[in-house]
Amino acid sequence: MLGMAWKPLDIRLCKKEILRRLGPERHGQGFIHVVPCGYGWIRWGYVCILKMRISSTSNPSARNPHPHPFPLCRTNIGTRGREFGDYASCFWIAKFFNPKPKRRPGFCIVGHRAADCASSGAAACFPKEGVRLKTYTADKIRNVAIVGHGGSGKTMLVEHMLFTAGAVDRVGSVDGGNTQSDFDPLEIRRKISLNASVMPMEWHGTKINLIDVPGYPDFIGDLHSVARVVEAMIIVTEAKADIDVGFELAWEVAEEHGLAKCIFVNKLERDNADFDGLMNTLHERYGRRIVNVQIPIGHQAAFSGVLDVLNMKVYKGKDRGVEIEEIPTGYTEEAAERREKIMDAAAEGDDALAMKYLEGEQLTEDEIEHGMLIGIETGKVVPVLVGSAMSGIGVATLLDRIVGELPSPVDMPKQLNDKELKPDPSGPLAAFVFKTTADPFVGKINYVRVFSGKLSVDQHVLNSTREKDERLHNLFLPHGKGQETATEVLAGDICAVAKLTDVHTGDTLTTAKDRISLDAVKLPEPIYRIAITPVSKADEDKMGQAIAKLQDEDPTFRAHRDPVTHQEILEGMGDIHLDVIIEKLKSKFGVAVQIEDARVPYKETVRTAAKAQGRHKRQTGGKGQFGDCWIELAPLERGGGFAFENKVVGGAIPKNFIPAVEKGIREAMDHGLVAGFPVVDIRTSVYDGSYHDVDSSEAAFKMAGAIALRAAAEKAGATILEPVLQVEVDVPDEAVGDVVGDLNGRRGHMQGMEPLTPGKTRIRAVVPMATMMRYALDLRSITKGRGRFRQEVAKYEELPHPEQQKLIAEYAKQRALHEQEH
């Protein structure tokens, strides 16, 4: 049930009332759990459930001791109704709450007799049918991502929003490891968000699907995926003059996807808080779009409330205990000035309002709200809100703004082939899978945003991305680590589906009739790589399947076996990203691995043409072995691969032995010529040789071909090739000189620079892979996290001679050790 969680409370608060209603004969026969239920602006209360220990002669070992199903009754506390079920079959729930319009706890008493329900004024009882869920139409839904730099306070802000909306009964903490969104053991241990979490709540009759997105750049994949399924982003930032890299990254992704944006300035209670400095930076960077709609009351440690410029009221207190006051005298002038700027911004969003405003008329509060809504939808206005995620100040007004000013799915329908895909439950089915989790016990869970139509339990759908039919057996609404079973989910909402056969992140669920296909998420390519080896044979057997499940869970994580270095390579967005992957292998799938540096996939070739003989002769007393061939070796252009030609005439080598010569050459190429790396870009021709009628065989000519290749390579000048990367680096203008100097020190060759956006430059270069193995970490250090880069293998070039000699010497040493061991 939305907004419900177990928590034991002090039983003494309601002991007298329980005994009075149930009678002294019931005392001592049960125990009490207190469950928060229903938070309204005027009234709120607790539900107390008395679970009776009733023995059963028919089924004494059953977990539920009562053999007969008992009904549950409906309860309504405050301004929101809730229906209970599926806790135990011997409950009745009665209603009893404090009717006074203050925020005081009341009680809901659970009795064992139907008379208890009637005597307490409860609503009529209904048969036990499990939890009944409220459904929301698209206009009553807000899909919002909470984004920003790691450590800016996103998770704690979500905690206070959930508590203020009554979705939870207490505020957790990151240090305590009991927050709703960071529930993974790795998140609790590291004290950072590693996965996007869906946290729904209800506020003023509107469902808000909050998605807490990790702030570290290593987990940028979640940011891109979530951006596809929300209409707005709330970018959380600390109150300081500098803008963090996570803020910039979130802003760019929101701009790329055309999302509405809102800025929440956090940590105003800190001693070093600099709200004015932050506002100056925002205005310099993003211009007139930044509209400050709130003013903090008090400075740093004296921060105590929020002045909302739209309705010209001050909101003091935190979370549920907000008190409304008039504007203090010292803030009147500033508030009036801010309101004029808000009216300017609102007028730009609507032509009719612009005309009225230009004629000198003042806009009403409703007109300002309307203009702001349009401006936010179009990206012309980015409101700035203030508060404290640690104390809960400003959280209630933030929720008001989400409901009142951020767009719903109706306001921003999905575009499909230049047409609007309206969030109509009766329309064609279009549901997008934006996240997948893999659990060794529960299985795979796909998180889905329904853009059009509706999903229902036992519905047959088509995965149009993979052309596979699926049946929805398990449909539920996620809320952090919990979930609620659902029978159907309407357009505009977010849900999760468990145990689908072949559905992955980026897939589209539709029907065979509609056959809608939405574009997959465009994710950045991995930039950091390591190699792993399993600790034991058991780990090796489990490793492949575990890695495949983690790749389903995180599309920015890649894994493959390098055919050149014969290593199991893991690729990701940074060292933290791959550290988490290694921990998940161990904790979730029981796979222990050792980490080692990924080796560079060098290759070998020859510089010039040469000829050589390969002769293999061995006499062992019986039938001997004899094979003799002459080959010509020549280099090909880069990327030419391998070519083999038979030029033997006159039967010098029988035709049935020619394939054996080619096979021997290919096997020798795999083992390398000078340093053990595969040989590429050569052409070989066998043009002469000899054979023996009795002793010649395919094995002998295969050995002769290998000997001939190695002999010809010594004459042709064997050399080592290294992979060279095409690199694009986006950096702030002030870091261009340092980045160019660093690339030059990596044997890079500059290809040019160009302005990217105001304040940023793109640098293009070709750089050897051997010098770029830890570039992701070094660039982060040079640019303070603001630099980003992309790379791909462009070509192979000859390795400088000193570097070749090091590899050849190392290879010779390894061969010598191997020969000694054997």
C-alpha cells in the first residue's frame, strides 16, 4: 500500500483505549504493531493492529493460527482513505482519530469481534481481497527525477519528501543506512547512491513518482535512462558559488531530452553557505532563464524558513510542521523586486499574459502560475527553490511546486515519428523499459514507463525490439525496496514487471496490433577497463552467467574476452563503477575474482618481403616425417588481414598437402614472431618444395609451413604494432592547456580544437592505447571532474623501437621460465 511501512511505537500511548474497547478479558492475549497510515494536511493518525494469538485445533502448525478467513473493514484517517488487507486473516480494523485540526496522533484500534468495528464508528467491513490500490490518470501524475552531484543531499531530500507526504512514518539517514532509496547493501556500506530508485508518494491528490538518481559520473547510465521516462528534473545543488560537475551533467542531459528543470538549493544551514554567490554563478552561466521564486529566511545557522515570492508568504517549520506567516519587514522590498522578475518570466510564457503585462496590469497569482507552467515546460524558465534536506525546511513548498508547476505526462506527450503519443489508457500500448535489476533469488525485474495504453496482469504483449511475445504474470508498483501488487497500470505511470523471458533495458512493450517501437537509450561508451581472473574453478563456472546478469542490469557495463591478450576484460565508466561490479559479483552471485591490469592488444607484422625455406625431417626408426616448402612473405597495408596463395607448379608439393602448409602458417601467426602477439597484415605464397612418397604427411607439411614463416620473418624485419585511439576530450576552457600538454606527454598527436559550448572546448587527438589505460582517472584529476572524453580504436601503428625491445625482452624471459618449469 502506498505510503505504508511497519514501525513499532510506544504501546502505552493507546493501552487504555485498547483495553477499554476490547475488554480486560483480551489483555495479554496478543501483541501490538503500529503502522503509519494516512497523512493529511489537517488530520493524521496511526493504525494499531492487535494480532490475537488464537490457537487452532484444525491446523496447529499453520503460520496464521485461525482456520477461517475474517473480513477487514475500511478505515479513513485524515484526508486520505486507505484500504488494508493481506496482513492476517483474523483482523478487524476500527477507526478512531483525533478530530481536532491539529497535527496530533490519533489511534485506530484493531479488535477481534465485529462489535468492535461497530462500536468504534468504523466503516462497513469488506471481505479480505488483498490490498486495493488507487489508480491515477495521467493528469494526476508527476514523473520527476531528483538529480545532482554526489553528496549534494538528494537522498535525504527524498527522505523528507516521503515523510512530509506521509509515505513513511519516519525520516531515515544515509549514515544510519536506513533510507528508503539507498537500500542495497553496497549503497549502505559506501553511503552513496548506486542505483536509480523509484519512490512514489501522493500530494494533494496527485501521485508523484520520484526517481532518486545516482550523482557520481560513474553511474551516468542511470541518468540517461531515467531522462527518457520523466517530464522534469529537480537539480539539487549545495549553496556555494561553484557549480559541481554533477549539476552540469544533469543540466546537459535535461537539455538534451527537452525536460523541464527546477533547481533546489540545499544546505543553506551550513556555516559556509553562499546563496548569493550561487545565484550569481547561475545567472552568469544560464542567463535570464534562472528565476528565483523563493528567498531564504535567515542566513547559515539562522536559516529558519522560506519566503515564497509567488504567494508572498513565509513558510517556517519543517516537514509536516509548517507554519505560515506574513513577510518580515526586512524582506518586503526584496520580495517585491523578485515578484516583478517572476511576472516578467511568466509573461514570456504566454502571449495573452505578455500583452496584459506590457499594458501595465499586474498578473494575478493564477496567471503567474499558468505562465510559469508554460515557461517551465518550454525550458524558458528554470525556477530556483531553497531549503534544507537535513532539517526538512522547504520540503512542503517543493512538493507544492511539483504538483502545481511541473508538467504532467499530458503536458509533455512522447514524440513518435513526428506524432504525439498521448498518454491515453485507451490508446495503443507503448511501454518503455528504462531499468533492469538482476537478483540471483528473485530473478530479473524490468522497470517500465507506460507512455500510452495500459498494462494488465496476464496480458500478452509484444517486445517489438526483439520480436518476442511475453505474458505479464507479475505486475507491481515499486517504491524503493518495497513493492505493491497491481492489477493494471495506466498511461503516464511507472511500474515494474518480474520474470519476463527476454526483455532488457531499452526494449519496447506493445501489442502485435500496434507494433510501436521506441528508440533505445543512447548511452555513453565505457572509458575505463580492467581484467579479472576467477579465484577457483567453481568461480569460473559461475562467472559467465553472473556477468551476463550484471550486463542486463547495467548497459554501460561491458565484458568480453580479448582474443589477443586472452584476458576477461571488464569495461565501465570509471574505477568506482567497476569496483561496484566486482563487489556485486561477490555479494550477489558468490563469484570471487582477482583484478589485474588489462594488457594492450599488440599485434605483429613484417616491414618488407622475404623468401625462406621450411624443412621438417625426422626419422624415428619406423615411418619418418618429411615436409619441405618454400614460401614468399610480404606485408599488406594496415587492416589487410591475411592472404595465402598457392604458386606451386609441376607437382613439387602434392595438392593435398598445400592446405596443411597454410594451416601451419596460420598457427605460427597466432603464436607471434618476436613477442608472442598475433601476426596480421601479411601475404604468404608457397611456390616450391619437395616431398617423400612414404614419409610425407599433413602433419609434416604443417610443421614445415610454420618453420618457413618464422625463417622468412627474420629476413623481412618483424615488428610490433600498437593500437592507436581516436580521442575526443571536452574540457572547460581554463583546462585546455593542461589537457593538451598531458596528451602530448602520452605520445598523442593533436588534430584540432573547436568551441563546443560557451566555456567549453573539444580537443581531437590520436593517442596510443598503451598510454590511455588510466586516462579516465587522470582527466578527472586535471579538470576537477569536468572533463569528459570518448575513444575508439582508429588504427594500428608501429610501436617505437625502445618500447618494442622491452616487450621482446619480457617475452623471452617468460619463455625461459616456462621451459624451466616444463
